[in-house]
Amino acid sequence: MGPLSGLVVADFSRILAGPYATMLLADLGAQVIKVESPGGDDTRTWMPPVRDGIATYYLGINRNKRSIALDLKNPDDLDVAQRLARRADVLIENFRPGGLKRFGLDHETVSGTNPGIIYASITGFGSGKGASYPGYDLMVQAISGLMSLTGDPDGPPYRAGISVFDVMAGMHASIGILAALRHRDEHGTGQHVEVNLLSSALSGLVNHSSGFVAGGTVPFRMGNAHPSLFPYEPLPTADGELIVITGNDGQFRKLCQVLDLPDLPDDPRFAHNQDRTANRAELRPILVERLTKRTKDEWFRDLLAAGVPCAPINTIDGGFALAEELGLDPVVTVGDTPGVRNPITFSQTPAEYELPPPALNEHGEEIRAWLTEN
């Protein structure tokens, strides 16, 4: 039994942020009922890639859920949706603010008949002046400043390789839901949890956000370089690049020992992190001259053994291969559908993988019968 066993989640969300949040909850034992329009979640059609004719985008974020298709403009279907909202412990949605009011599925209406409900809303730009803005991750990557930080210094801005703020907002929504559930356990009342992509983005920019808010610094693109650490980037070896990191003076000293540069840590230009960062243009060629004498795999082995953080630059298959090698068992198969293991490990209540991603309305009759009984 997962730690959230017995919790009923009415999932009125679609695309990525909401479904990712509810999959995390479902893995931990929550009973998630995915409410879809008769056309289904948009990600069902986001392909390629595909597996057995189904978009892997959809498969990756919808396991452990039951699906019911409801047309909210149909009175009978709307009645089912409203009964589900009255029965649920949690309702999560990512409609534009106010979009569910006409169906009586907004927070005010639902909490009037289900005062203990945790009602979670995910929007792009909040429920105030940004309510009319569509909530697409790429928009937020641009508006938040992330794209201005991504890419070569003299090149164009780039988006991140994934919808990073959708995922981040989904995790923030999950945290908010769990916190509100704990409050309900203590005080007996539900509440409205609101998460928006832009706020998640500004929080998730962490050191860059703090640099601006607390230090008045507007960061800029530095390619793969780090504004506050050196080395902390790919460096060339005899047969390709290797990520090399020294997060403190001790790690730098170990790096220099492996590179046979024993005097370098005592050079006042490089003795401390702020010195190395200020003098990176002088330090980099010294490190590169040594690193290009051997292959990246040789350096990877020896540097790791000495306690110096480093890494090859893999494609995603290499990342899964290393996780397998380390015993992390990154892939779980539910039915015939492989997916990525939930990243949280519990000592007593492990994540569960019982239901493959559902076909559209696969559990419609079952859910309608359950609502009639309850």
C-alpha cells in the first residue's frame, strides 16, 4: 500500500504539468481518475515517437490512472463530473482561470459542496492580470529569462531541451497538495492551491534569480560556463569533451594532483574559487594542455577515483545505461508499457506500478458505477 493509498484525485488537467503531478501522486498510491474530453488529452496525438501507435509523450506521464471521457457540455456527463468533484479528496485542473466556473467545477462551487477538498490550479501566469495568457512552457522559458541564459555567448538564445517549467510546476503542485492535505488532517478544512509556470520559473532560476534580486545583477549567456565556479564546464581531452567540476578548493587540489600540476593550487591566481573564477582565461589553457594528453574515459576513471566530479557527455541511452549499471533500475514495465521509475524511494511504502497508461475512457463504466455506489 503506497503512502497515499485511499486518496481520491480527480484529475481535470491535461498536457504535462498537471498529468506529471498526478502521476507522481498515483505512483504513491493515490487513486487518480483522469477526466478527458471526448477527444482525449492533447498529448495522445503528440508524435513521433510512438509505441504501438500511441504517443510516448502521453505514455510517459499517465500511468497508474483510470480514464473517463466526459463532455462537460452534456448534462449527464457534467453530472458525473460534479459527483466526482464531490467525492474527491483532491481536484487538480489547468484550465484558464475561470474556465470551469460555468460548469460549477470552480473552487468556490466545489468547496461549497465538498469543504474538505484540496483544489489545485495550475496556470501559466496566475489568476490575476495574467489570467488570459496561454500557459505554454516555451512562452515561460522566453519571458522568465531562461532562454537568455541558454546558448553560446555570441549565439542566439535557446530553449531548454525539455519543458522544464511544466515539470517544475507539476512538482510544485504536488508539494502544495501534500502540504494542504497535512493541514486538512490537522484542521479539517481544504484549501485552494495555486501554482503558475512563471512563478515556478523565477523560483527555479535559483542562483540567477538571487543574483538579480539580492545582487542587482542581470546574468547573461555563458555557453557551458558557470558564472560563479571554474572549472565547471566541458573541457577537451584527447578524444572529446569531459565535464570537469571543482566545487571547492579541496576538489581543485585533487584535480591538480591527478593532472600532475602540484604547484597550481598554491598559485595566488588560482588558490581559491573566486580567484579561479576571476582568472579562468589563464587557468583554462593550463588544464586543457594536460587533459588533451589522454582520453576522456581514462580521465573519467582516474578523476572519479580521486574524488573529482566529472562526467562524459552522454546521449540519453548512455544515461539509462549508467543508471542500470549503478543498480538504480530506472525502467519499470506496467503491462506491456515501459516507463521511468518514480525517483522517490521509501523504506516502508514503495511506489506502486499497477496500471499502464489508460486508453481513452477505458474505465468510464467502472467509474460511473463507483460514483453511483458512493
